[in-house]
Amino acid sequence: MVKKVGEKKMNQRDVNFQRNSAAKLLNFSDSRFRNCIRFSSEKAESDAHFSAKCVICRELCNMGFEFVTEARFLNKSRADIFVLDKSLAIEVLVSEKESNVTENKACKYPVYIEYLKLNESMTVNSIKKWLEDVLN
């Protein structure tokens, strides 16, 4: 398997090195749950939030990326989805104001964060398109 990151092609050894390096940012117990969709209790996570996470994770798998959901970093911050191949955190926002979240989380996360602000007009295809744009 060869992945293209920027203009550089990565062989499987390089891809595994990137993934394992990124996993070192996580609590050890979380780094074992690669490509598993974990979720919070019914009260803590809305159906829309969970559904968007599922769409994103399915697409990441289809693209050959590894991820950890509900990823806890060593500094105790938590990301909805952490893409190991890109060292990228993804936060799905439903009712939160993006400005509040960006101010609070940006200084806590040890990696770059992308935010997906859900709205009623979003479809599975629009979430897929957003993800493609983020990863390219």
C-alpha cells in the first residue's frame, strides 16, 4: 500500500511509523481502539452528533486511514475523532458555538483541529465532501 501525503509517497512502513507516532500522543488504553466507533452515553451525545461521527469514520476506513474516536490525549483533552495518519483531531459541533469551542479546545489539543458544524441541511454526501476537503 502506498499513500500520498502532500507530494511525498509513503510506503507501508512510513504509514505505520506515522500512525504509531501519532498514537503516542494518546492515553495508552485509547490507542488500542483503532478504527472502532466509541460513543458517550445517551445524555452526553446527540443522535446527530453520533451519526456524523459514524459517517466520518466509515469514510476514513474507506480511504484507508486509521482513527480513534473519543480519543483522550495525554494532557487529558478529548477529541471526537483523531486521525492517526494525519495527526488531525476532528470535532463535530451540533449545538455548540464554534467560537466557544475553538477558543477552549485549540489551546488544549496537541494537534491541529478541524471542526464540522452540523446544520439541518447537511447530508451524508455533504459530510463526505467536507472530509475529502479536510484531508486533501
